[in-house]
Amino acid sequence: MNPVPTPPILHGTTASGTGAAAGASGGSPTFSPLYQQIKALITQGLQAGEWKPGEMIPSEVELAGRFKVSQGTVRKAIDELAAENLVLRRQGKGTFVATHHEARAHFRFLRLMPDEGVPHHPDNKIIEVKRMRAPAEVARLLDLKSGDSVVYIKRVMSFDGTPTILEEMWLPGLLFKGLTAERLVEYKGPMYGLFESEFGTRMIRASEKIRALGADAGAAQFLGVPEGAPLLCAERVSFTYGDKAVELRRGLYLTAHHHYQNDLS
């Protein structure tokens, strides 16, 4: 694949990443540190598929030569990309595009942890997969038009044989053509790994709302609890490159033996 064209870098006064780029003439100047410009250019390459998930990106020296900046500026840009889980540094090997197939990535989006024992992935049971017209609220959150096609998925996730999570997902139909219940059942890796490798959609970040509620009749049946039992409800919108919303997910968590864990920093 041909490299992404490199637009001109608007250098500042230093090579350490503290320079600034002026805005359009006639308006108020806007300032962007040099390393942020390099970070944006590397991200463009990731988004365009110049470097695929799991592949090694060029070295800091090579990138510095390509963008005509100092190696320190490139290093600062990659530091931020690594902090955002877009790339992964491997000591003595280089820097690689992050992928959902990595073991450490499995729990970035699964925050339900056991009260005792080692965190592990649940078993999945697909209840329903269908194509449908997007309800108004789903369309709004996924930035679609009301009535656009979406793929709807419903599944139950069990830990050690105990149903613990009931999930519903809505995905843009155009991005996920060919996604079927059969494909989900036969795929043995993480669902986000399937989305990444077969549909070219990598989840970069997510925004969640969490509330407590009582189980309705449907949730009670799937999770094997009395109607009205306390559940944790997490509604998540996941985004890919360019802050494009590509998934709406609603999870109902049974927390008798699990808790929701989020590390703040």
C-alpha cells in the first residue's frame, strides 16, 4: 500500500515538540505543538491502513526522516499514541500497531471483574442476530439517519457456567455487511478482534453511562434471577479513528460475584 501523503509540517522554534503552527491568515492564530502534528500524521497512516493492526511501524529514526523533524519529537508523539493504546512498544523489537487480538487488550473494554480469582473471558451464547432499521435513539448515537440499516446482536455471557451479562449491540449496517450469527458463533476470539480483522473496524475508545436498575422479565429469564433483581446497566458508544461512532452496546451485569472496575489516572 502506498504511504499516506505527508503534508507540510509547520515547524515551531524548537525541535523538542514545543513549536506552534499558525492558523489561517486573517483569523486568530491556532497553535499546535510540533509533536501533536506528527501524532496526527501517524494517526492518519493508521486510519488509512498504511500499517495494519499487529504490524510494526517504522522506527523513530525513519519517521523523523520522513517528517523532517527530530527523533525526540517523534518519540513524544509515539508516547501519546502508546498512552492511548493505539500503538504498543515492545522492548528491543520496536513499536507495533495495537490490536484487539493481544491478550492485554481483552480487558480494556470488559470491565466486569470477579470478586475472587483471576479475570478471564466469559463463554458467549448468541441469542439473536438480525438486520433492522435503526430506531431514532440508536441512529442518533451512531450518527446515522433514522431508519438506516443496523445489525442487532443479543447475547448472554457466562462465567464458569453462570449467566452474568446480557448484552445488546447495534452496529452500522454498511460497515458490517456479512456479519451473521453463524460467523459470530464460529469465531473463537474476542468480538472486537473479529470486527478488526474481518470488517476493518478497530475500536479506539468508548464512552459509557452506568446506572443501577431492576431486572425486567426478559433480563430475569436470561440471567436466571428474580424479576426486579438489582443489575448494573452500562450503555456504551464505541468509536474508531476520527471519532466515528461504530457501536452502541447495552450491557446488563449481574454483580453477585463480580464488580465493575475502572482504573482512574
